[in-house]
Amino acid sequence: MAFHVMLIPSMDCPSNCSYCWGVDKESELMDIEIIEETVKWLKDFQNEPVTFTFHGGEPLLAGYEFYKKALELLSQKLSNLNPAFAIQTNLWLMTPEIAKLFAEYNIPIGSSLDGPLEINDSQRGSGYFEKTMKGYKIAKEKGLNVSFISTFTSSSIAQKEAIFNFFLENNLDLKLHPALPSLRSEDPEEWAISPEEYGELLIYLLDQYLEHMGQIEIKNIDHLCKGVFVRRGVVCTYADCVGDTFAIGPDGNIYPCYRFVGMEEYVMGNVRDHPTMEDLSKSEALKSLRDWEKLVDDECADCSYIKFCRGGCPYNALTMDKESQKMEIKSVDHQCEAYKMIFKEITDRANKEFLSSPNLMMPGMQSSSENKRKSSIMDIMMKRS
């Protein structure tokens, strides 16, 4: 089974998005020594294919020389693990030199854009759109594959049509995130959208995807439909990633995921100590997530969709305990109802398609009686990743 290691060169970020509360402006930069120790740690940790994703904060703060050394070390010293690479960046610091280096390692780029300039900058900050698109142009000129995450907030969700049309008209693939309640803000719900709003948004995008198949990719819909088809989650949030995903902070601390970086209660170990899986399993951090898995088994036992999402993301289930002022996981993912809405919609439509077409053709085929068949749920399910 493949495993995923997220490398966090810095938790700092040059942008200042209004709804972001995960940036640490005092964060140190990862030294190349942490990469060297990571190589030593993973050499005998597991003998399975590994994907390294550089994340943050803003990972490009580490600079060209860091990536030149890091990619060489990871690809050559861990060649037995067939390493693949990816990066999530706002692209502000992208340069032709960095883009050329990333092209040599075939690194796909994930970035963030919440829609057209006015919508994007109203919630991410003035100038964000222009700086990101400048970096996007540099990356594309070097042949890099770039896709965008759009965060839907309480402010932007009412403009979902304008946002979708922006991505469609500009030939940009789309992945979306719902804004979560802030764990640190005095007004946690300021930007967040409700599960019902998120569920309705996903159904809207499913309709749009079916109408515009071949013109745009909406990665969330791809993953949700594929999950229903194979009857298990196929991507982060819906897959049981506990024990198969790790994040390494700038100081070498190991966490269950990049979203937990900086939270002391979720430190599992440090790469300098080269911990075994048994060592990590003894950490209170991993024990708490194993307990959460048991909670999911109990709370979701009667849910028709438990195999598709496994309770969602444990980070999304975090809440602040007002008495202890500690982050705790006491429930399933707060977006549970949204997941039920979209899984039901996909399942119902797939069943209806199947029952109404006993001689269902293979996706992409056309009957003699219709020149252009409408796209179906099965078309999405059968798409190649």
C-alpha cells in the first residue's frame, strides 16, 4: 500500500487571506538537514511507494537551492520507494528557475484561487489574484500541470454560478473546499458554510459537471463518484489515512497530517530519532486518532455511506473544549450531512440510470438513435484518474 509524506518547509506565508488561521508568521524555515534525516528515517521505515507533497504555510519560501538539494536527495536516496512529488503553493514566489526544476521532476502543482478577481480578492486579500496568476503563467510556460482549490465561504457561496463559470471559461480545473469554523477566531463561524449549504453546492456542481463534461474537471465530483463506484473512499477526507499519511514540520516533528502541524498534542515523534511504526503507534497523537476510528465505527454503524467516507476527516471533527482550551475530537466530521447528501444523490442517480437502461452502453459510446448521448454518473465513475 502506498503512503504519503507531507513536507512542511515553513508555516509562514506571504499572503494574508481573511479566513486563514493556520499560518505562523514566526515559523522557522526547514533546514536541508531535516530532509537528510527524513531520508535516513524512511530508508527502512516502509518498503512501499511514497508520494512527497510539499505544503505549508507557503512552501516556496524555502527557495530554489532547498528544492534542488531536497529533490535530489529524496529521489536518489529513496529510489527503492519510487518517490513521486507534488506541491501546494499560492505561486507568488514561483520563478522560471524553480518551474524548470519542478518540470524535471514532473511535479504537479496545486494552488488556491477562489474565483474571478473581485470575489477572490474580497476574501483572500487585495492583489492575491494578480500575484497568483503571474506565478501560474510562469509554471504553465514550463509545462507544469496546475490545478486550483477554491474555498467557498459564507460570503462567496451565493456567487457559486459566477465562480463555476470563471473556472469553466478559463479552462481551469477545479477542486473546492468548504470554509471551516475557525479554531482560533473570536467569531469561529464568520466564514464557515453549513453542511446543508455544502451539500447543496456539491449537488449543484454535479449537475454542472454532467452538463459540461469534457470542458472542465471538478476533482471533488470525480472522487465522490469513484468512491461510490468502488465502495470506498479514494482520496483524502474520505479515505482512512491514519497510519498511512505523515507530515514533517520545519523542525522535524512528525504529525498525522499537515493540518495538525504546530499542534503539540499531535506530535508523534521526530525524524531525527528515526522512529519505527511501532514507536509512532505508541504516541498519544496516533492513539487518539485510533480512538476516533472506533468512534466512527460506533456512530456510523447504521449509515449507508460509511464505506464511502469513513467518518470524513478527523481534523474537520476538531472542536475547542472551552474549559480545558484544548482541541478535541468528539464526533465525526462536521460536514457529515453534506457527505450524506451528495452520496445519496450520486447513488440514487446511478441506480436510476442502471434500471432505466438495461442494455447500458459503455461510457462514451453512442446509439444509432442519438447523435449525442447526455453525460451520466457512470461516465464520471468510469473516468480514468
